[in-house]
Amino acid sequence: MTISDDCAVTREDPLEKIEGRWTLQILLRLNAGEHRFSDLRSAIPRVSANILTDRLRTLERAGLVERRHLPPPHASHIYMLADLAAGLKPALDALSRWCAETRKAPLPARSTG
């Protein structure tokens, strides 16, 4: 006896937790260590404050990012990768290395014809 796909119990696709523009850049920055919101804005200058806030909240709800309140005199929040994101670290490390290597590589010549 088989259960049709319509009746099967499905689990959320883990890749859905990391999709979306800016999400990988945020995860890459947090993989390097804790960041304040303003630090993330500086590190990813093309992302708007609204979008960054939205992505951070989405990552928090997904259990991949934690937000911690700093006591005075800092009185701000810092963001860090949550324990659930530990499995992503090898992939994020590899992606960071690839980005660094790609930045150093010369651009390919473009044909004009």
C-alpha cells in the first residue's frame, strides 16, 4: 500500500530558510562573528534598513540567527548565528573562500564581436 503525494506528510524544505536576496550575505557576515545591525548595514551597503530588518527577523524565526540585547552603556542588539546554523558553517566557510578567490581573479576578457 502506498500513500499518494497529496496525502504524504511533508516537512519544510531546509533550503527555504536560506533563500532570498541578501540572506546569504547576512549569513556570511554572521559566520565571521557577532554583528550589530549598523555593522551589517555597513558591511552590506546596498541592502536597505527595511529589507535587512525583514531578513534578520525571517532568519530568527527560522532558528538560524539569534538576537541578543547588550546592556548599557552599549544598549543595542547583536546578531549571531544560532546553534541550528552550525551545520551551515562548513558551507559558509567554503563560500567565503570562494568569494575571496573570485575577487582576486582577473575578469575574463569580453569578446567584441
